Amino acid sequence: MVDTYATTDQLEARLSPAYTMPEDAVATKLLRSASELVNYATMGRAQKLFDDTDASDESLSALSDATCDQVEFWLETGEEHDVLGLPKGSSLQGGRVQVQRIPGQLGQRAKRTLMDTGLLWAGARSV
């Protein structure tokens, strides 16, 4: 089980003015789904950070920002593209249109925020 890493108030504060804030129930659902994706993309490091009682406010704020950034990405592209994938191209085969899709992914702002905090890539440790 993954916790939700941001609140609706944090989403409203982070959301670009170009987007309309979703209703509370929708925003809560999107934040929950975004938290799951962020945790998956970080291979569980996001949840470990969230559970860490010694985690810095800066790190937790970055985790919240990345979650909100993912919701903003979905408001732009549609959350359904996380399941279906974004269209990559199409072709006509045998009288039918075939659409190739790119797998669901983190939005660019969410990726940058997670990379800046070191959550997206664990890297290797020198010994």
C-alpha cells in the first residue's frame, strides 16, 4: 500500500494557472494514482522517504511536487494515457488504421523533480 504524497491544497498551489483545479474527489483520486506511479518509478524509494521520520522537509516537499507535477501531466494528456499509452504513430494496414502507442510514463516535470532529489536514479555506490 502506497501513501498519497501530496494534498489537494498542495496540488492547487503547484498547479499551473493554465489548468483548472479538479473537484476534490477527482483530485484525491489523481493524487493517489500519481503517488503509486511515483513510487513505482522510484522502485519504492518514494515510500521509504515518506515513511522516514528523519526525512528533511525539502525532500518531502520535492516528493509532493513530483506527485503534483504528474497530476498536471495527466490533466494535459489525460490519465487514460497512463494505461493506454500516448499515440506514437499510425499506419493503414489491410483497410484498418493501426495506432502504435508509447507506454504510460512519468511527465517531464515529475521526472526532473525526482532526478533533482536523487529519487529517480539510485546510482552506484563506490566502495
